[in-house]
Amino acid sequence: MTEPTNSTSNLYALLIGIDCYLPNELPDGASYKSLKGCVRDITHVEAFLKRQFNLLSEQIYKLTASNVDGSSEPSEPPEQLPTYENIVGKFKEITEKAQPQDQVYIHYSGHGGRAVTNYPQLKGVKGIDEALVPTDIGLPTSRYLRDIELAALLQRMVDKGLVVTVVLDSCHSGGATRAGDSDIRGADANTVDTTPRPTESLVASVEELVKSWQNLTEETRSATALAGMLPEAKGYVLLAACRPSEYAYEYAFNGKERNGALTYWLLDSLSNRSPELTYKELYQRINAKVHSQFQQQTPMLLGEGNRLVFGSNEASLHYAVTVMQVDAAQNPVRVKFNAGLAQSIEEGSLFAIYSSGVRDFTQEDKQLALAEVTEIGATDAWAEIIKTRGTGEIEQGGCAVMLSAPVELIRGVRLVECTPENTKLEDLPPKEINQKAALQVVADALAGNGWVKVVADDTVADYQVSINKQGEYEICEPTGKPFPNLRPPLKVGESDTATQVVKRLVHLTKYKATEELDNFGTPLTKKLVVELIGKQANYRPGRRPSPQPFDDPSNPTVQAGETIFLRIRNESSQVLNVVVLDLSYDWSISQVDILTDGASFVPIDPGHEDKDPIALKMSLPEGYQEGTEIFKVFATVGQADFRWLTLPSLDQPIPPSGTRGLKAPRNPLEELLAAVGADDQPSTTKKAEVIADPSRGWTVKQVSIKVIAT
């Protein structure tokens, strides 16, 4: 086994996951239904922490309520259940045990809720407390862990000098999803619990809690909480699953088992990282990944974003798995890793293998080989050596670092009949429409397209197609929410409508493949700085810009007609060739002409940035009320043509590569781009996947902005 990658005596974890909610009903008829992925979140986080830090059992404080086979009772003993009393008790215990400068990691996966405030002197008689929801909230004697209490518990840790990181994978907004492909981690309606509950707190007296909250909020513009839970973070890092009015989803990302979107992409990013990763950089990737699948979920970061993940300015950690076995008799050679499904490893994941003595995994010249995962178990995986890179021998005890996961090209679609069981009565399609027949026409049209396929009922779908109350085909996200800006509507029964539905699905798939394309594991990622620096209402080209800050930098928004400014900086030691792609709300992808000279890329010297920030005037087509624009910035050491990825707007024919002046791919990066932007179907790629290999000398970052009508 490898040695611990860092001292673990100063790291403690509090992990809380709640799948099973005891029977409950709020006064307005809403309820907190049981979930499916929260305990799995905690299991995966625990496995990650143990693997990376060799934590001992006494360093992990875990409270879970499992929902085994749909039972109404959790399987854990009472002392392990996430009740209010147990949660508060664990907070106090870990605070007492940890010493100044020790790290504390807190991860909560479960429901968030709202209740009539217990503190009217702070919030008014009609005020609301945001809260974490214990497993036994259905009991009238049960209490929420309220925002004011949670803030006080965290402040005690900070006051003691602990280095605190908090992850809240929950939300406070309710809703329903169609066909069961995802769940929302909030009550099943937008509701405020008015149930009379005990007002006595186990955290502190009312006076102490009020004073603590006032101290935390006195320097902010208001007492408005981040994502409905906490005031502006002071002395700790907070990653929240979504904004106050949004949903936090759980979804079966690997097609089998559900995880919270925030937790899944957090662990995925931590398995594929540079050793100097900051929380801000981690957040940027998580936000992009979550947004690519759930446009109505925006994770949030507050606090010490420039702090190193699980570290400080003086320490950096290296994330590796161990080579447990080498099967040299096979051709190709196979190796076995001590990580599998529990660590979010996927078939097709790419690993770089080093000798056991290497600790700096940013040195590509120290790599012995590249291996691709072919078989996955619960806690182990077999991989085939696909490329050797050095003269050293691969041995047991060596280290392997995940470089990337596969980019799936073929997407699954579910054809959903709307019934009173899954749709509100007022939203059912017209009775004269035969839904089964209308959806079968789409299924027939999907045959052989190569990009989208119908999936079985027990398989998670990337898209859902149903018929709305206007008698139109509707293409939805896995949540059941229609994709925005799919115009014009496609009426059931009209000529070639089903074919048009399939064309839109293929177009969306190509767009999404580009949106999700990244290369997070390369050392170049940290060296490419991309930021939106502000907006200006009256900017004129040729004049010196004077950008003004965004009202909300974490969710920048501008009005149509305003100009935004994009800054790109190269902090590497080599020239980087930069390309900016504009992924628009009309589902087109175009290349931004940075210097207005038609160049394929712009070279930026080491330690420099664009001479002037890139000015981008935002607009909306007539009839649009809002849209989200994504700017994806690629930086390469070599040269590559990114026109493979361009797309016209929705419903416009996609020209073949030959008419775009594109020649056969000339290097591995262009092979990747050609696979993602293939004219027809991705038939030349193994299992319809492509691998983003950091050894190819490229990286990508993206920013997004919402445009609203004036």
C-alpha cells in the first residue's frame, strides 16, 4: 500500500446522510419524502477520505438513516440516526476533540426545509428559519437544526481556530419530477412548516444565539442567508448545492445508483485534480458540470475560496490510488487498482501510473504508463495498459492518478406518457391525442441515428420526450423540466414532426458533448485564468472600457444591449494558443473572433493576458425574455482547429466538415474534437466515448452569464 499522502492526525469529518424520513405530513399537506442517494453520498465521501488520508474510524463522525427496500424505518441503531439531538451532539463532540489548526470537513446530504421562525426578535413575527431536516421530523417533538443554530455551531469551530469546510447537498424549494429519473432534496411543495415545535435549543440559549447571529450579520448588507442557510461565511468554506429559490437534484449519473449532483461532481473533480487546487477552481468546475445537466441548479461558494482544498498555503495533497496487482501475462498488460464504484471510478476512466516513490504527480515525464479502466467492482477496478511512457517497470504498490473520465457521446431518451399519476390534471395533453401512438412515431424515427437511443424503464435517461397540454412534443431534462428556447413548437400529427424531434435531440446531444468537454486533470488548468470582469451599458468599440461590477458576481446577469468583458491570462511558462467558443441560448456554438482578424486562435505569451479584455455585446432575439450564454475558453500548447465543435442554431442543417474547410484530424486533440463534433455518428470511437487526455497539452475553462430583456 502507499504511504499516507499527508498527515491525517489533524483531519476530522462529520458526515450526515438521510434517505429514510419517518412518516410525516406538514400542515399544508406537504411532506419530506424518503430519498435514494443521500446515504450513498456519505458512503462515497467516507471512502474518499479514508483512501486519501488513511483516516481512522475515530476521526469520522457519521450519522445516517438508510432506506432499505423502501422500509419506513431506518436500519441504523438509534445512536447513529441523524436526529436533532445526535447532530448537535456530534458537532459539539468534534469541536471539543479537534485542536487549533486541525481541519474539519462537514458534509450533509438530505432534505432542507423552512419553518416559522423561533426567533421573531431577529426575523419578525412572520419570519422564516431555514433548516436541515432530521430523519424523525414527523414527530411533533422533533426539532429542525435551524440556520441560527448551525451558524453558531460553525462559529464555535472557527473561534477555536479550526479549519472548516462545509458541504450542504440539500435545498429548500420543493417540486415534482416526471418519470422518476431524479429527485429534489426539499419538501414536495414550496411550503413553510407551521407545526408547533419545541423552541428550546440544545446549541445555546436564545440570547446567545441571537447575539451570535447579530455578530455574524452586522457587517453584511442584510441577514439574507446563503442558499437559505447561513450568513456570509467568515473563517470557513461553504459549498451549497443551489441558490435559495432553486432545486438540488439527485440523479443516477452512472445509470445505476443515485447521488446528489453536488456530491457527485465534487468527488469526480477531486479524483481528477492538480495538487494546488483551490476551492474557487473546484467550484468553477462543479458549477459548470451541474449546470450542463440541471440548468435550474446553481451551486454556490462562499468563504475562503482561495484556500487550497483540504490544505493551506503551506501544504498540498496528492490524490492517488494504489496498484494492487500487475497481470503481465495478459496482452495488453492489466493492473488492478484499490478503487472502484464507491470512489466514482467509471469504465473508460484514464489513469497515469507512477512508481511508488513519486509524490509530485504534475511531472508527466515521471509517468510509467497510461491505463484505461475496463472492469469495475465495488472497491476495485482492472485497467488495461494502453500506452507506456518510460523504461521503469510497473509494480505492485505503485501510484495511479485519474486523468479523466470518458465523455459519453450517445445519450438515452425516455418516451413518457403523461398520466394523472405523474402529471397535474391541468397539464395533461388533449384527450383526442393517442400518446402511445404519437410517441411510437418518435421511437421509430430514432432508429439508427447513432447519437440518441431509447432506454428501458429501469435505465436513467438523459432526455425525456412527452406531449404537453397544447398537444406539442416536449423535450425535457432528466428532471422533467422542458429545455428552454426550443422553438418553434412541434405539433403532434404534423408532417415530419417526429423526424424534427429526433434532429433536435441529436443537436442537443452534440451541444451537450461540447459543453461537458473538459480536461481538469492537466497542470495547465491552474495556469489558465478566465474571468468576467464586469459590464458596461454604453460601451463603444475603440474606446477605453470602464466595466462596472456585476450585481451578483456568483450569478452575473446583464440586460440585452449591455457589453461584458472577458479577461484571459496565461500564468504558465509557455505560449498558449487560446480559442473562445460561444455556446448560445439558441443552441448554436460559434468561435469568437477575438482579434477580428479571422485567426483560428490567439497566442498569449507566458505571464501575460490579452492586451485588452474581450468585449462581448449581449443580445436577445425578438420574443426571448432571457437566455444563458456560455463562453468556453480552450488553451493549447500545440495547434488545433476547434471548428469541429461549431453548430448552427437549432433546426438549421449542420454542414458536413468538408464544407467547413476541415481536413482530417492531424493530432490527438483534433481526433478528440472530431469525435465530439462528428458529422454523422460517433461510430469510430470505442463504445461511443472519447477520452480527454491531459498529456495532449490542453485545458479548458468556462464562464456563463444570464441575459434578460430590457
